[in-house]
Amino acid sequence: MDVLKCKAFVAAVDEGSLTGAGKVLGYTPSGISQLISAMEAEFGFALLTRKSNGVVATSEGDYIYPLAIEYIEKESEIYRAATELSGMYKGNVMIATYSSIASHTLPGIIKAFADQHPSINIQIEEGTKNHIEKMLSSGKADLAFVSKLPHPNYIWIPFGEDRMVAVLPKDHPCAGWQSFPLERCKTERLIMPSEGDDADVRDMFRKYGIVPNVRLTTLENYTAINMVSGGLGIGIMNEGITRYWNTDTVVLPVDPPSHIELGITLPSFEDAAPAVKEFVSFAASVLEAPIPEN
């Protein structure tokens, strides 16, 4: 049955007249009457009683009315689903993340996702935790792979941990130790990447009441590590940054042991664009990280 006939019938009942239904749907009263008459002929019984001052539903019409509304709503659901599916297979996804995750975690995920969804464009912007947080809150980034942000209403999908380490020159007195005491950061020449704006490192120092002796700051982590290799000081960072970089340094876990929790975060999963939802679902599946229901 044509859904337009249902719309004409429902509008006539709601408006109490064929003229009113015509105004709602953009038809003449005659056009509305023809649609409803065709529906009545199809069913084999009258749906409306025509009166001089308008129309009212018959007892059969009263029975059909809520079913007709449901039929109309189903059409809307179909179009809504089609729109979402269309958006799922095309669009843009902006990801904010740490350089370590962009280098090691994301390439495989993005390659597999792109094979399935070649029309979705993936963009990545690397930054510090503070920069990433600003990108999310401003809407510049759709989602982030990052350590947990202080936003209780954001969706948080944890997928792993990364321990904090000290990066030392090979001739450092502690190079042969099993771990590096964080207390030494009070006097050691500390080189801080991210222009000294590494929130994860600052939070760790704050947790243990340590005021570090920061003597140099850099923009890039790799620059900081090379400065350590050159004997200019030591570095404190998450271990993921140091992986796969062959430098003349020693990497030790810090003492007390510390780690950061890594995850996928976004302001809202329900309100995200279809392409973003699809990527988050895909990445979470690859990382075996369940998406919270609420």
C-alpha cells in the first residue's frame, strides 16, 4: 500500500477536514479525497464519514488510525537508516592522538578500515594531551586516542596501558639499574618534550610531590631523546614514545612504577557522524575494547 494514502487518511483525521489535510500535505481537497477513496476501495470498507462541516473516522477508521501512524513512522525509519548507511560509507574522520599511537597503533587499524571503507577519509593530528583535549572540545577532532581526559561525560573506551620510563644516556650512573628513582628528577637535568606541556608526566610528578629540575624543553619527543643521547640531561616519558627508535640511550621503568591508561574517547557516540561511529566501532573491535552501552 502506498504510504501517501496513509498520510492523507491520518492528516484528514487529525485536521477534521479534507481541506485541512490538503494544506498539510500540499494537495487539493479533491486530491486528498481520491487518495482516501483509493485506500477505502483497497480495504473494502469506509475509513471516514463525510459531513457538511468536515470528516470523522468510522469505527473501522479508528482501528486503522494507529496502525497507519505506525506505517508512516516505519517509512521515516527506513529513510533515516538509509541516510545513516549512506553517511557510513563516505565522510571524514579527524583523529587527535599522541605521536607514539599515530606511529605504532593506528597504521594497521586505518589500513584495515580503509580497505573496507575506501570512501571515508581519515585525518590524523598529533599533539600533546592538552592540545588533544582542546581539539575535541572545539569540535576540530571527532575522536582521540589518548590517555584519559578529565571529562566524565565523554565516552571512554580503554584498550591498554603504557608504563612511564626514564630515558638516560648510556654513561649515566643509573644506566645499569633495574629502575630509575623519580626522586632523582629533583636534581637531574630534565629534558621535557611537548614544550614542557606533557600532562601525563606533570600529573605523575604531582602525584608523588616532585618538583622536577626542568632545564630544557623541546617540541618533539624524538628531539628530546636525541638530546638525552647527546648528554644534555635525562627524559621522562611513556614507553610507547621510545619504541622502534634506535638511539644511544637506556630506557628504564621509573620507581615508583607508574603507567597511563590509553583509550579511545569522544564527546558522544550516539551523536557522532555515521563515519565516525563506524570507525570507532571498527577500532574498538580490533583492539578488543568493548564500547560502553551508556
